Amino acid sequence: MRNGSPAALAAVAAEPPDVFITDIGMPHLNGFELGRQVRSLCGQTPLMIAVTGYADAQTREQCSKTGFDHFFVKPADPADILTVLREHADFLPEDAGAGSE
């Protein structure tokens, strides 16, 4: 886990994640641009999840266009996020996440 978009991008470049969860409204580099850069670095590999306080249709559509696989509005129910993570884990190779923090 990294705080701040520059640190997150450096971590993604060094070791592509299986899952990438981010807020949309952040200083410096918003979640849309961060998502675009993660997709550029990793392709379709990580499951990308947006968690945001913006509940409007335009934000949801922008998340989809950016490449996010799932969209949750704050306060997101942790059980819903865990369900998505568990479903995704069923499709990961046995060695996925080996050596991760």
C-alpha cells in the first residue's frame, strides 16, 4: 500500500499489482489520471477499483472509460469490496501475490 500518487506509480512500475484500489478526488494527480497511468504500465492485469464520494453518472462513466473494473461510492460497504476481491481471487494464478507486501 502506498500513499500518494507518485509513490503508487513507482510501486506499480516496480511490481505490478493484482488489484489496484484508488480514490478519484485526490490532490496532484486525480484517480482518473492515476488509473490511466496504471493501465498504461500494466495493461489489463490489475483489477482496478474506484472508491469515490462522487456518485453521479458522469463520474461512473468516466471511471468505466478510464479502465476501472468496479466503482464504489463512499461510504463503500467493505463486504461489497471483499466480495469483488474474492471473486477476482478465484481467477488469479496460484503464485499471484507471491513476494508482495
